[in-house]
Amino acid sequence: MSRSLFEKPVIGLCAYSGSGKTTLLEKLIPVLNLRNLNVAVIKHAHHLFDIDHPEKDSYKIRKAGAQQVLISSQRRWALIHEHASGEAELSLQEALVHIDPKPIDFVIVEGFKTAPISKIEIHRPALGKPLMASDDPYVIAIATDQPIQVSTSLPVLTLNDPEQIAEFIEQHIKSNKK
């Protein structure tokens, strides 16, 4: 776990596309919340995405040329920032700058698989892909739907057991506090 990137613990989920990173997060976050752990998530997208919709005022304002649009209500706020033409996408370190550490206990990163942070690899042998852990010293565990088919010296977690994965994450965070 790298503390130099951010003042709170950061742990990644890495996997090949279609392995179920988001599905795991949907199951894992409520379990972590029940353990009184508040989580922020940074998700990397390899494609163009839009969180706004054409019928919304914020979309119209952004399309009119605003470089940043902040939408605020009683319940949430969101900032949409347009990259200038040719501007590089954010690195994980740059993305972490935008996370408010006060209300959270740690950050889960989905994607940014080459970042130097502790990661849990999601591995589905049926996809026929090799283990990323073989080439990534930051992978600390493998979460898989076929534990018997995974040969590794790392801890092997059951992908369909979010309680087990939450326990592993919580223990990892506790054991790496300075």
C-alpha cells in the first residue's frame, strides 16, 4: 500500500476487461460500509465517457464551451472538467488530488493497473488470460471464481465472497498503518 500517493490507504482492483471489477465493487462496498468503513472509488475509463445527458443544462453549458462545470445540490456535487485538446489524461496521483480524504477511510482504485499501489487481482481462469501477478509485484492477493485452478503463493480469495474480500482488505489496511 503506497502512502506517498495519498494520506489515506489506497488499494487497487486490477483485471482484464470483462473480469467483473465493477460487479465486485457493487457487492463489496455495502459490506465495507457495514464494517463502518467509508470508501472513495476512482475508476479509470479507457474510452470516452459522459456523465451528463443532452437534455440537462449542465450538458448544454459544457457543450457551449465551458471548460469546467460544477453541479451542486443538497445531496451531492460533481465537477466535469474538459481536457484541452492534446492534454494527457489524469495519472492516479493527479486523480487522488481530487478526493477529499476527510470523510473516507481509504480509496479503492478500479483500473490504473500499472500504478505502484497494492492491488487485488480479479482472475477468471475461463477467460484464458495469464495472472497479472506474475509480472506485478504490487498484487497482494488473487480473487477468483475458481480457486483450485489458481497456482500462486499469494493469498487466494473467493471472488463470490465479498465478506472474505472485505476482511482481507480491512486486515491489510490495519497491518500497513504507520
